[in-house]
Amino acid sequence: MIRNIIYIAAGSALGGVSRYLLSRWINALIPALIPWGTFSVNVLGSFLTGIFYGMAVKNESLAPAIVLLLTTGFCGGFTTFSAFAFENMQLIKSGASLMAFSYTAISLVVGLAAVFLGFQIIK
């Protein structure tokens, strides 16, 4: 149990730092009302989750601790749905409710598609 927690913590730390750096870089490249950095990180994190899950299903010898490190740890620390919710609240408060709804719908659809695609690539 403790070993699993250490794997998750290590993955989360790496994922969180990666999220921060990538999101800031993308937002600097594409300044816009929609926070494209968060969107991109969520899609990439969803895609990687599908890849890692697909690898775990395809290769049953993949250690459960490594699956925890990559999915719950790295992808959990990397994806930013709490930031996503906060940014949508900011859009709504600024009067951009339609933009917030559109951003939410697009993020959900593309994120689910990315998980499916990642899984299918490995399958």
C-alpha cells in the first residue's frame, strides 16, 4: 500500500509540473479568451490515459504499480479539471456563458474521443 502511494505521489508531482509548464507555454503562444493551455493538457492527458490503460490491458505483465504511477499518478496530476472548472466559472462571471458552455462541451467530447483513440492505438 505504501509503495503504491509513493508511485502515485511521484507520478502526480511529475504530472503537475508538466501540466503547469505546458499550459503556460501554450497560453503564451495562443492568447485567447478560451484557456487553450488547459484544454490542450486535458486532451493530451485523456489521450495518455487511454494509451496507458490500453498498455495495461494488452500487456497483462505490466506491473500494477506502474499502471498506478502512469494513470492515477502522472495523468491525475497532469490533467486539470479543477482548473477547467475554475476557468469556466470565470467565463460565466464575465458574462461569457455561451463560451463557457461551448468550452465545456468541446472539452468533454474531445477528451472522451482522445481516451478512445489512445486506447484503440494500443489495442
